[in-house]
Amino acid sequence: MTKKKQVKSNKKKIIIASICGAFAVVVLMIGIYLASYYRADDVALNSLKSTDIVSVEQYDNEIWFTNLDQTDDLLVFYPGARVEYKAYAPLMSRLAKAGLNCVVVRMPFNFAILNQGAFKDVVSRLGEGYRLYEHLYIGGHSMGGAMAAKYAAEHPEGIEGLVMLAAYPTAKLPDDMKVLEIYGSNDGVINREKISESAKYLPSSAIVYEIPGGNHAQFGSYGEQKGDGKASISADKQLDVTVQYVMDMIKE
């Protein structure tokens, strides 16, 4: 091999090695990012217990919170991005106690955007080992709420209502759909300009409420979230207000 060809071959090897190295770094960074999620805290884990009023059943990718009085309403709930689905146990348990059965879905890599059709997967099994429900609702927190809204806009059939916690829609929702959009006044994560811009996608009957003193993370139970504002009310207070507004929407 001539010296010129040898130099050219070496340059090619260096380029290939650089590309492979850069790819490996990107893959490693993605892996670290996906693995560094917000985990359910002790309050959430302690809420994964059945009571005299609410039955809690855990499966591989779902947790069901069922009111033992056998009410006819079911909410399929999508967790926020990079948040463990178990972190919503306190909210789901409160809602079930109030009369709204709930199932919170585990998302691939904790990103609801990777399984927007989770609602369909749950509903398709109703009647096959699961009891049937007369009224079906979809909802979620943060990115989970946005993905639930997207699914509701594209597949409104059979969906009676939508619950968005610290989230907003990006597509027109049906005029006859019950819709609740609720967020905290101290939320430092949500884009408030987007909230205003998205108002055009809401039905005229939609309920939009800002919880005084509430923030982004306290809809779940996973500790502080990067970029969030500090809440001036307790997590219990924020959840209680949320349950009140959700149940008021359900009963309309």
C-alpha cells in the first residue's frame, strides 16, 4: 500500500471511530435520561393499599382503584413525563373514594407519548374479566394530560369527559365532551402562554380552574420537580381541590 493510500485509510478509520464514539455517547445519554425518572415517594406507596371503601389491584402495567360500591364511572389516567405511575396513587385513591373508579397506566420509559392509545387498550378488555362501566373518562398530568387530550380529540367515541392536570389541548375537542383543565398558580413548569393559546380548542362548557398556591408536582406524589415553583398550600389541599373539581365535572 502506498503512503498516500495508507493516510487515506487511516483518516477513514478515524472518521468511522469518531462516528461510532459519538453514537455510543448519544445512546448512553438517552439511557441515563430515560432511567432518571421521578419515583413515587412513601406517601404514594402507602396509598397502594386497599381500604374498606377502595380496592387497589396492581398489575404489570396498570393499577386499578375501584370503589366497592360499584359505581359506573371509570377514569383512565396517563402519568406525567418521567414520572413513575405509582406516584398518582394518592390522587387515584381519593377519586375512587369519592366515587370515580380509576386506572393509572404505566407508560413505556415513563413517557405517555409512546403509548397514546392506552385508553383503547384498557377499554377493549372491559367485560373480559373486568366489569363494564357506563361512563368512561380519560385524563392525565402534564405530558400525560396533553396526550390524553390528543387521544380524546382524535378518538372521541365513547369518551364522556377529559381531565387535564397541569396540561392543555393541542387539537379541537368535541363541543359535547365534558372537559376540566386545572393547574396551580405557582406552577413553574407549564407554559402559560400555551394555556391561553389553547383556549380555542376547548368546548364552551369547559371548566378551567387555577388552584391558588398549587404547583406542578403536587398533582402526583414524587417530591420536587426541576423548574417547578414552590407550592404555598399542602399536597393534601391541592389533591382535595382537584378531586372536588373532577367530581363536580363528573356530576354535571
